[in-house]
Amino acid sequence: MTPEIMSFSDLNLKLIAPELWMTLLACVVLMMDVFCPKLSKPKLAYFSAAGMGLITLLIISYGIDGVGGTSFSGMFVLDPLAIFFKVFILLSTILMILASIDAMEKIPYFRGEYYFLLLFSALGMMFMVSANDFLSLFITLEFSTFGFYILVAYLRDNLKSNEAAIKFFILGALSAALIAYGISLVYGEAGTLLFDKIAANPPTSSIGLTIGLLFIFIGIGYKLGAVPFHVWVPDVYQGAPTTVTAYLSVVPKAATFAIFLRVVFGTFLELKTDWQWMIVSIAVLSMTYGNITAIAQKNMKRLLAYSGISHIGTLLIGMAAGTAMGVESILFYILTYLFANIGAFVVVIIFQNLTDKDEIEDFTGLNRRSPLMAFAMLIFLLSLAGVPPLAGFIGKVYVLAAAMHQGLIFIVVVALINMVISFYYYLIIVKKIYSVEPKEYTPIHISTPLKVALYISIAGVILLGIWPNPFIEASVTATSVFTNLMPK
């Protein structure tokens, strides 16, 4: 077996132009912070957001013009799936930069580095969603994670933030080791690292290949925060700065799903009987454990952490279906989850900026202090619970329909039961916000950047619920890379 050797004659700079521009943008932001110390940090944030906006337009133009192909001897691929997730990553990062401006103003140190680290992590995820072999999968996965190790520990004088960073780093290193070992076993069985070559000549099922896939799935499960690989999630969510927690809760998980889809559907679809039972088991455990444990939480960030674990379980239902419809439902569900979950965290960010508190009890009577924040949290929680006509309802119906078409009745029943459980703890928060008198009545001021982030999230949740067709079509287009490989 001879490993693939990259030839620079295969390098297509046009395909990696967005990543090159992103690299330049990150370097410029860092240098501006160093050489222009008098430049206000909000201006640095707006510059970062504007630069990413232009890069997003470039990627969208690639999708419209049908630009695609491979580079680095097949290790990097630009296809509809990669374009979908790159746009998702960039727009999510822009949203989080807007939501971070006020919080960064309260930190007396390293505020410029914060925006650089966000760009750096986004760059790693842009490369990750274009990974077309196991080597680039591993490198880009760790590349994107390095920035998060620092961001989680960003409040250096906060013991919870330091503890969260240590846990995140240790378990991140463990998951990397598991993925690396699994890749070595898969390479030994397949004789190549490239996804398309493995798919063209799929290896026969064997103990070595099954164990290799198991280790890769476990490593990816850690990155997703799925049960039983979720142990880092609640503590990291609570200890990290809330802006970082909001970003961690959606964007890295979406990027990880991109490579998970390439491994499962683009490479080892022939071994569906070997991996389907694993995904079904993890989905059931994640939904059930996440929802039941969320009931007992007193901290808003921990509650959203366990809620996020349950939503990962719901997303895995689409993977368990093993069809094009299943993949389409995953992509659409990720969009619905983005606006609802980040929107809920934006409300927490606004409240925490003012009070330095994030316990559920602290949100009591929020409607009396800020009707906008109360209404926004109501919309976001109802969407997460799956109430029509909001985005979360359409997302859940889509995922469950994909499972029903494959006869996965058991997992659909489990999902419906868990939806009922989730109603309980989401509505408890709504009750505290609207039906209980607050301890103080001081109005909450919301800055313009946070208002923009809040309005975008509200609009996304409502728009995807009442007019989902364009977003479903985008999901179908992105899934076209797998259409010839799997049943509809």
C-alpha cells in the first residue's frame, strides 16, 4: 500500500480562494490590533464581520456559477455540501461577532485577539467541511479546535472558565487520539485515505474495519457532544464565556456533521448495517438523557447544554435513516437550530452583560424589564420544543418523516416522547419570564449590535417556519453530492 503523494500541480487556487482570503483577513485583524492600539475594538469587530460578509458573497457566487472540483490531489473538495456549510459557518460567525461586542468591552485584556481567534476557528472549519480524506479530516478537525481551547479559557481570572478549558482540552486530546487510531485501522483495511477511492472500491466488512469505524465514530461523538461522549458539554458551556458557549453550541457541531456525513454516506454507505445500529443507539441515548437531565438544571447555560445534547440525538435520526431525505432533513434542522439556539444565548448574553447572572431564577419577570427579550426567548424556546408554525416544528417533522419512510418506528416514538418531555422544561422558563413578578424592575438596555443579532434570530426562526421552501431547496442541492450513492 502506497500513501497518496500530493502534487502541487494539482493545486487549484480558485477553489481555496475563500480560505486564502479568510487567512488574510485573520492576519489583518491581528495586525490591526497590534499596530493600531487606539482603534476601538467595536470597529475591529465590524471590520471582521464585513470581511466575512464579502467572503460569503464569493462562496455564494461559486454555488451559483457551479464552481467546484478537488485540490491538493483530491484531499480538498469544493462541492454543494461544502458551499452550504461554508456559508453557514461564515454567517454564524458574523452573528456571533455582533453578539460579542458588548461582552468584549467588559474585558480589559485581549479583546482584539478574541476576534482573531473566532476567525481562526472559522477558517479551520471551512477547511474541515471540504476535507475529502481521513488525513485532512483529522488535521482540519484539530486545527479548528485549537482556537476553541483558548476561547473557552478566555476569562483567565475565572476559575470556572479555567476548569472548563482543562476539561475541554483533555477530552479533546482523547477524542483526537481515538480518531487517529481509528483512521490507522481503516487505512490498513482500505489501503487508501481518500473518501472517493474508498467509496469506489469499498472494503469488505471485517473486525479491523468495524473497530476502526467505531473509534472514529466515538471521536466524532465527543466533538458533537452526543451521549455517552457528552461529559464535557455542561461544564464547558457553563464555564466558558457565554459568547463562546453560544458559538460552540452550534457552529463546530454543524461542521463536524459535515465530515460525519462524508464518512458515513460518501465513503461507507455500503456498510450501513454495521454503523446504523450505533447511530440509532446514540440518538436514543442522547435524546432521552439530554431531556431528562435538563429538567433538573438551575443554570440557564447548563439547561441549554443538555437541550443541545437532545437536539444532537434528533439530528442523528436523519443519519440513521440512511437516505437522501435523511441528509436533507439534517441540513435543514441545523439551520433551524442555529437561529433558535444562538437566539436563546443572545438573550442570556444581554442579561448577563447587565447583571453578571445566568441562573434560571434570575430571569424571573423578564417580561416586565424587557418585553423584547421576553418575546424573543419565548419564540426561541417554542421553536426548540417544536411548536408550529416556527422553524423547529418543520425541522422535527422533516427528520421524523425521513425515519418513518425507512420504517424506524421505534426511534420516531422515542423522539415524540422526548418532545413532550422537552415541553416541560422549556415552558417552566416561559412561566418564570411571564407569570412571576421580578425582584427588580430596572429596564434592560439593548445595544444596537445585540438588537441586530436578536432580530436576525427571530426573523430566522419565523421565516424558516412559514416559508421553508428556499431553505429546503438549498438542503436538497447540498445533498446532491450523495444522491447517486443512496436511496431517496
